[in-house]
Amino acid sequence: MEAIQVSIVEDITEIREGMRFLVNQTPGFSCLSVYDNAEAAGKGLLADPPDLVIMDIALPGATGVDCIRQLKAAGAKMQFMIFTIYEDSDQVFEALAAGASGYLLKDTAPDKIIAALKELHEGGSPMSISIARKVVASFHRSPEPAPLSPREMEVLTLLAKGLLYKEIAEQLHISTGTVRQHIHNIYERLHVQNRTEALNKVFGQPRK
């Protein structure tokens, strides 16, 4: 079977050469090329494309994310795996949005790196555990509430004062049915289920 061709983009010599050694000494893999900056990598990877790219983020000049974005825009078909010390959410999502399919931290054990490369080549998205948790957590965040209209704020403010629907309708010179519709819209905009949740979200604490 033909070896999986891997290129490495890393500016720290010890890490770059260590990764080259790891790839070359693993059966089924071969290091095609190494680069120490994004500019050289952008040209070289297009001219002689590998199957997989191990990409650092912090590089002299353009970043690894910039390089991925440039290569993807040029139609590159290779798969990218970020290999970095950065694990803050902004860096993670910027890299994934640019076109990276994997994201490993530099403290990952050698056997885990090889396993991740195999997974990446097979179409997976390998990630360090802490990175995967950030990605999953992003899908669990509550949707941002939509802003309320001035009339909806009036209705909610009167509701917070303890007024009944009929009393709110009389004060605003609208029908009770209209009050109910406003409150229904308020719940939908704020992504809440009841009066207490709505008041808590807008005013910061439950109102009695």
C-alpha cells in the first residue's frame, strides 16, 4: 500500500524535526516536506501536495490559519491538522472555519498523534479532548435573545410590577388578546417558557 504523505509546517526546529522523525519511522507514513513559515508552505504545498498537513498556528509572518485559508481558496484538497499550544475558543473556531479538520495540542503523546493522522486520513476530525469539549459546548449554549420592541418592553415592565393581563391592556389601551400575543412574542424572542424566566433574563432576577 502506498504511504500516506505528510507535510509539516512548524517554525521550531526541534518540534519540526521530531515530527518528521515520528512520521518517517511509522509504517504506512512518509514525510514529504517540511516548512518553517506560512509563505513558503503556501507555495510548496500547492506545488507538491501531500495527503495531510500538520500545521502550527503561531508562525513568523502569516499564521498557520492564514496559510490554510489561502490553500483552501486555491482549491487544495489536502487535509489539515492543527498542532499548537493554543486552546482558546477563538483560535479553535477560527482554525476550523478556515478549513482545518483536526486540532491537536502539542502535549499530545506520539502514539496519539499517529492515531489522529490515521483518523484524519480516513475522513475523521481528530481533536484533543479539551478541544473537542469546547466544540461540543459551543452547541449547548443558549441562543442569544432577540431584542424586544418598545411595546414588548412596556408589557414586560408592567408584568414585572404584578399587573394582570386585563390591567396591562387597560393601561396601554389595547385588548387583552393583544397583551397575550405580546407576551407570547416576548417568550419566543427571549427563548424562555414562562413569566419568571422572562423577567429574570431581562431584569436580572426573578420578580414575584
